[in-house]
Amino acid sequence: MSEKNFERHRQPWRQDEIQKLHTLAKKGMALKAIAKALTRSEESVKQRAKEDGLSIAKLR
């Protein structure tokens, strides 16, 4: 995993971010694109999606 400095490190998820995550995941966007759109790490997005029972498209 790359060592990037995320300015929003360990910030709690806001309701609007959760809604955006659900919307983007349902559209079939890739993990990297969703993470960039939400300005969160891929790991954070993956974790939240798992908690919410969402499946995120894998890049092929």
C-alpha cells in the first residue's frame, strides 16, 4: 500500500458522504474513482462499503 498523507485521516463519515458512496457504488464505479470522488483512501471506502453491505466494482 502506498504511503500517502491523507488530510482527512480517520475522519468520521458524514451522511452526505455515505449517500454519495452508495450512489457511486450502485453506478458501478471502481474503488479508486470512488475514493478520489470522496477524497478518502481506498481502504476507508472499502471498509465503509463492507459495513454497509455494498459491493464495489473491481477494475479489470
